Amino acid sequence: MTTLSARGVSMRLGGAQVLTAVDLAIEGGEVVALVGPNGAGKSTLLGALSGDLEPDAGEVTLDGRPLGARTARELARARAVLLQRQGLAFGFRVEEVVRMGRAPWYRTPAADDDDRLVTESMARADVTPLALRLYPTLSGGEQARVSFARTLAQAAPVLLLDEPTAALDIRHQEAVLAVARESAVRGVAVVVVLHDLALAAAYADRVCVLSAGTVAADGPPTRVLTDELLTRVYEHPVRVIEVEGSLVVLPVRSPIALGAEESTCAPS
Amino acid sequence: MTIEAARETARGLDNDDQWGRARRAGGAARRVGLLGGLAIALLVAMVIAAGRGQLDVPPSEVLGSVLHRIGLDLGPLPHHPQGENTLWQVRFPRVVTAALAGAALATAGALMQGVFGNPLAEPGVVGVSSGAAVGAASVIVFGWTFAGTWSAAVAAFVAGLVTTLLVYVLSRDAGRTETVTLVLTGIALTAMTSAGLAFLMFLGDSQAREEIVFWTLGSLNGSRWEQVAVIAPLTAVGIAAALVLSRQLDLLALGDRAARHVGVDVERLRLTTIAVVALLTAAAVAFCGIIAFVGLVVPHLVRLVSGPGHRVLVPASALGGALLLVLADLWARTAIEYADLPIGMLTSLVGAPVFFWLLRRARRTSGGWA
């Protein structure tokens, strides 16, 4: 079973302490959501977990071996990453972009599966109808899904997703996270950075709340996502309510702010 | 998933598979057609170009002459008493040099655009050409003769490589090179080499000045087999290396980080590619002077037909660049009787409008290159 674990990871970026002694372990078969306010260090932690950033202190290991000890190609066979922002320099077709996910397996026995995995990944990310389109001509949400398909095609035991739902409509938000869950059921360790706490509650086995570079809470959604904790971390009053078995996270809107608009219409 | 939805998906998969196969087959035919067409066009152009000049030799006699040399008694030999000599001592070395230089420059351009993920990049960006110009100008002004008649070429080659190395080292920080930093460093260093070139022209006498000017305008005049013997292996090695790198260059289009995520050692790929670009460009520039726009325009035109995949783009650019420069050189030496126009001037004259058209076209079709 795959285990990706960060132990005592600290990181400074541009003179600011972004992460302080973060411990986090993800097992194959589970979906862990990273949540927290802007600047809490979510993307930085994901960067450390993906091996892009070398921690200043502590280490990230995959199955007991530090990420830094692997070559780029070995690492690519071990983990797939979906970045927040995708770009493509040239006008490749969607199918070609998805096929790029198979590059780490070039000239290995696993390359026999290339065609099957590319087709399957495109179907799972719902981009099959776009197969022949040019990537740069797609909308932002479509590009995000194509990139998601590329990471699926990589067929790595660890899947790291940085805000995969940011550019997506409701249907595709749900679909992408459902596919991520499905990957976890197949044994993949999934880490997903999310802003939407209700989505995190619905699809994650565990929610890890980051606050100012430290882990504020880490556990099952129902235990972690509480009024008290979220209000403290987000520095804004938040209420968590349960509707038909799902957690709904509501920011408390101040009656003064809401009332202010009304008062302009009211006769004085 | 409902049964209906599953069926839908299955149908989609089936369709896609057929589509994929049909498209791949179509793509392969297109690739073979493009590469084959360019190769044939290049051979035809070379035969015609070799025959044209002050002493005209018909294509059939050019072919006959070549076939006789390789031991096949086919076709007519040149009927003019000087025909055979002209072909083998003047025309062939020149045409072959043009083809090699064109192939080297266009391949270097394709690599450069790939490594920067930017269609506007060309070998000049990393300072190869301007550095080489300073090297050649130094030899001309100071009259160095460390390598006999080849001194200018050797100096140009070395200076081109050194300048590129300098650009790379200066733009590297903490084991990484950002593309924009690299390009800006190249611009800064090019400004310095331009100043150096200006100073050398100031130092030199009027004859040296004239030589420098003509060197920077580019010319294939006076190409000899000895030069071909130097350019050919360098170009062959460079193109072979480019073909090896092409698969990884495709992935670099994803951006540095995403390319790393799919297993590309980005920094090593970039260093290797720039080394290959410097080698190819320096080889061409050392003997032919500065020939602009071939490296920029040819890969663009090829991309319109072949798509952006480097496995076709690289060899097709090599063939296309060779074809373009053979034709440009033919034009340069036949446009005006008894005159040899600077080939660099001609490639810019044609290349710039083509590039302008490409820019407009890209804006219309995909919103420009940002």
C-alpha cells in the first residue's frame, strides 16, 4: 500500500515562513482534502508533496524513500499532479495532450496500455467529445478537465490535485471529485486542495485544515468541520449545518451589511 | 451509473477508438507526405540550383554528372568544356553548403521555439549569431591568422558558443533558468556584442569595415568542399541530437512544472537543447555569416502543415530550411547578372513579410500568441 508522508516539513518562500513543522500522511485508498484560507500554505504543501519544492526542514517520503532521491522519471511514475493553472505553448490536440500523461511509461511494458488508458482517462474526465479539438481553443474549464484526464492517464499511485474544481461548473465539479474518489477506491492516494468546504466534506475521507502554515485540524469531515474551528481559522463567522446527510458550510452574513442595502430603498 | 449511461459511454469509447485509429493513420500519411515531398523538392531544387549561373548546365547534365561520379554511366555529361569543373569545384560545394546551413538554422529554430515554449524564439535569442559576428570581426580587424584562411570561421564558431554559454550561465540561478530571464539576458548580451562589433568597425580600416559588413550580411560565396567537410558532420550530429530530444520537447509545451511532473528533467533538457542549438547555429554562421529569419520562419510554416509535434517538426524543418536556403542562394547569385547579393538580406526581405503574415494569421485563428 502506498504511503505518502510529510514529516516536520518547514518551508520559507521569499523570506516568509510558509509552512512550519507540518506532519501529514496519506495512504493509498483515501482522499485527503487540504483546505484553509488564502496564504495558509496549501499549494506550497502540495508542492512539497509532489517533489517540486525541497523542504527547508523535514522530509517528504513515498513508501519510505525521500522524493528527492528519485529521478524526474521515477517520480512521474509515482505521482501525478494537476496544477492550478495549466498552459500549453503550442496547439496540440486534446488527445495528444492526454497522451503526454503516458510519457513516463515510454519504453516500459506498461506502455502497452497507453491507448486503453488514454481512451479511458478521456472518458472519465468527460473530454472524449473534445478529442480532436486544439487545446488552446478550449474554455478554461475544458482545459482543466483535459489536464485532469492527462493526470489520470499517468496511472500513478499518488494523485495530487490543486484546486481541480476552480474553473468547473457544478456538474463537472461533482464529476471530477467522484472520479478522484473512484481512483481512491482503486487504491490511489489522493490529495486535493479545495476551497469549497462542502465539496471537501462530501468527497474526502479526511480533511486537513491548514492555518498560517500549520495543521489546525486533521480528521474525518464531520469531526473537523465545526463552527468553532472554521470561524477561528477563516477569521469569519461560519456555521456548519447538516442537510439530508450532507454538510453545508455557510458563512454568517452580517445583518448590518445585508441590511445596509435595504435601508437605501427604505423611506426615511 | 445507469445502464443507459454506461451504454452511452461504451458507444463513445467505440467511436473514439475508430476516430483515433483513422486519425492516426491519416496523420501518418500526412507526415510521410510532408517529409517525402520536402525531400523530393530539395533534391530537385539542388539539381536546378547547381545548373544555374553564368555557365548554364541543364538539369539532365547535372544529374548525369553526379551519376557518372558515383559510377553509374547514365545520362549526358555536361557538353560545355568547363561544365564538369564548374559543377564540382564551384556549384556543388555551394549548393550543399546552402542546404546544410539552411537545415542547421531551421532545426536550431525549431529546437529554440520548443525549449522556450515560445513561437517567437530563434537562435539569435541566445546570442549565437551576434557573438559569432564579434569573433569573425576580431579576426578581420586584427588580422589574426591562427588557423590560416579559416581563422574567421573558427573565431566565429568559438565566439558563438562562448556567448551562448555566457547567456546561459548568467541567467541561471539556484539551478533553474526562467525563460523570460534567459531571453532578457540574451537581449542584454546581444546589445553588448553589438557595441563590441561597432567598436571593431571603428578600429578597422575601410577594407576591414567592408569585410565585416559583408560578413554580417551573409554570403555563400566561395564555399568549398573543405567547409562542407566541417559543416556536414556538425549539422548531422546536431539534427540527430534534435531528433532524440524531440519527444521530450513535446512535453515541455506543458510548461516547466507540468513537464517535470510527467518525468522530464527540464533543466538538463534545456541545457542539452541550447548546446545543440549553439552547435548548429555556430556551424552555419561560421562559414556563411548571419542569415536571419530561416530559423524563425521555417518551423512556423512547417507547423501549419504538420502540427506542433517535434518528431515531425524537427526533420521537416531541417528539410524545409535546406530547401529555402538553396532557393534563396540561387536567387542571390542569379537575380542580378555578375553580382552576388547578400543572402542574409534576401532571407530577411522574404522572411519578415512571411512572419508578419504568420502573426496576423495566428491572431485571427487562435487569439494571438499572448
